[in-house]
Amino acid sequence: MPAKPIAFFDVDKTLCNCYTGFPTTIELMRHKIIKKRRILQALFYNALGRIYVNADVRKMYEIAISDMAGTHIDDILRIGKETFDRFVKPKMYVEGIEEINRLKQEGYTVALLTSGPYMLIKNMEIFLKTDTSFSNGPDIADGILQKTFREPLCYKEGKVQVARQFADAEGVDLKDCLFYSDSISDLPLLSQVGHPRVVNPDRKLGEEAARRGWVVLNFSKLLGSN
């Protein structure tokens, strides 16, 4: 039986009209897991998301992880579910959900691949019933969050590495795979898959998509507006 092709999906501004790190950081501060002085990190997610490509994403996560170390993963995932249900789920694109359901019906393996926080993305995976998800977060030992970062970082070239490792494990060539994204920061992986799908692109990615003749999709209907 031939291996099923994979459809990879970015999350922030691709499947939802928000940056998942912002409400996650706020809720972690509210639960006194992340120190209040991290508010600048939260504001970065919200206000500077569109220039995210220039950010030191690794440093940003290392700061958050240092605060979260020692917390049990069950507590973190519970906060992640509360955050997803309250702040992110209503902002998910209906067209994105429909696209995922269509691909599953057509026999694709569907995977979320994002630089968003694990504690929220795992709950989005459960909601969407995707096959798996890859995101950023700390190492976990015996259910306890550690101070070390899970590698590779799901960002830029790191996404290529994660996608290739998963595709190899599934016996699939990236040239048979799809990747949906809105951001120029995902150009490395969009250039590697055989079927790039550009969703609500930022200016630079829109220009690149036009130059390369890539499929451009527009998602606009929000789940919370129903």
C-alpha cells in the first residue's frame, strides 16, 4: 500500500486570525507560571507578529521556558485548552477547517507545523482531529517541564528539518506533500514541498507566490462569527 502524502499546515494567521503565543503568554501570567515582567514578550506576539521573521524566536521561547520549568505537563495542557477554547478557537478560519476535513477525506495525513506554543497547539490538534502536530516547547521528563528546549526549533529552516524527518518516517517524499502558510518566514519549506499553498499571504510572500505561480487561497470566515 503506497504511503499517504502529507498536508502540513502553519497555524498563526493561516488557520486562525491571531498569533497563538499572545493569549498563551497572558494566561500563563494570569496563572502565575510566567512572570509578569514577560508582558513585553506577550506584546511582541500581538503587535509585532507581522515582522516576526526578524525576531529571535529561540531566545523568546527560552525565556518563557525558564519560568515554566518544574510545572507538570497536565497543568500546562489544561491552561492551553482554556486558552484555545476562549481566545483562539473563535478566530479559526472556517475555510481552513473545511480544507483540513477535505484533505483527510482524500486520504492525506494532516499535520500542524508551527512555531506556536505546544500547550495550545496540542489542543488545536485534538479539536481538528489532525494526525499529529509539531510546535515549540520544552523537553518533558516524567511529566515535568524542563529548562531545555525541544529541538529542532519549528521556525524557518527548522520547519524543513521537522517536515523532512516526519516525511521520511512516513515513507513520503516532500515533493508529494502540501504546505499551507501565510508568512515569508516559511519560504524555506514552501520551496521544498511539491505543492505549496499560500494563505492570506503577507506582502513579501504574496509577491513571491505571484513570481512562482503558486496557488493563493483567501480564508476570511471566522468560526466565532457563526
